[in-house]
Amino acid sequence: MANAGDAVSPTTSSQAAVASPAKPVPRANPAAKSKPATEEVSPSVKIRRRIIWSCVWGFIGANLLMFLRFFFPRALFEPSTVFKIGYPSDFQPGVDERFKGQDRIWVVREADRMFVIYARCTHLGCTPDWKPAEHKFKCPCHGSGYTPEGINFEGPAPRPMDRAHVELDATGQIVVDTSRLYSWPKGGVDHFNDPGSFVNV
């Protein structure tokens, strides 16, 4: 049996409970959480991304250029068919080749007249060469030959070479118009004496 002295009073038990409160549960510190590791991108992935973005921007740039192209005219700028070649006194008797490369003509001066031969073979349209030693024009394509006046005499050329329109302007310079040609068709009428096919000197 328990002794009377061993009995614990309710007041004493409650005081002991108040004196020893329960320990609080510690809260986690958010700052103490570990930061997630950053994802490392491999060099091959970076290269692929650069290639893809380069293709995207290249495609956009090409389409922009095509869009801007519509605002500019699609015209072919060809040299004028009308031009001046100088004064009659600038030319010596015979065939002058100064304008063959740029304007595809020969200027021929005779004793009393000047005319301009359009440098196109009447066979297939090649540009003949002037052969001073042989005193003739010779086509390098199929061997057609022409006199200094442009008259065919050998090879497959069917007719003489054409002559361009020539006239003197107000200052006395020779004006050539290669859009107006004078021809001598095979078996046809000779137009080499028509007004405009030569100038008197």
C-alpha cells in the first residue's frame, strides 16, 4: 500500500506540467534549401541551335530581298542605236575598225562618199574580220568572204552585209543609226545608193 506521504496532489502535477512545456518543432529554413543545378548545354547542341537560327534568319532575309525586288524595274539597258562617230576628216580612205568592238560597225571611206557596214555576216550572223593583207572581210565561222564594200563573193553568205543609216548633224559630225539598215537582198533591189545609206565627202 502506498503511504499517505507518497500521494501526489493534483496541484503539484499541474504545476509540473506548466513548468515543462513541449519543445517546438523546428521549421525548415527556405534559404537553407539547396539550389537546383543549372542544366549544362553541350557544344554540339549549341552548334545545332546556331545552324537552325542561321537558317531561319537566312530564309527571312531571302524573302525580304525578294519582296524588295518587286519595287525595282526589270529593264534591260542596251546601248543606244544612234551615236556619233566624229567628223569625216577624222577618217582616212579605207576601212576603219575603231567601232567594231563597241558598236559592231566598220566605217568605210571612199573618194567621194562614206558609209557604215553593219558587222554581221548574212549567213548565220557571226562577226567577220577585216583582213588588210587580203583586202577583204572574212567570216571566221564558215568562211564567207566580202569585198571592202561588204559585197559577198565567196563562201555560203547569200547576200552582201547591211549598211547602217548615216547622216551629218548641224555641227558636221557623222551620226550613225544601226536600227535603220539598208540591204541588198539576193536577186532583189540594191539599196546601197538610197539617201541615208552614205554621206558625201
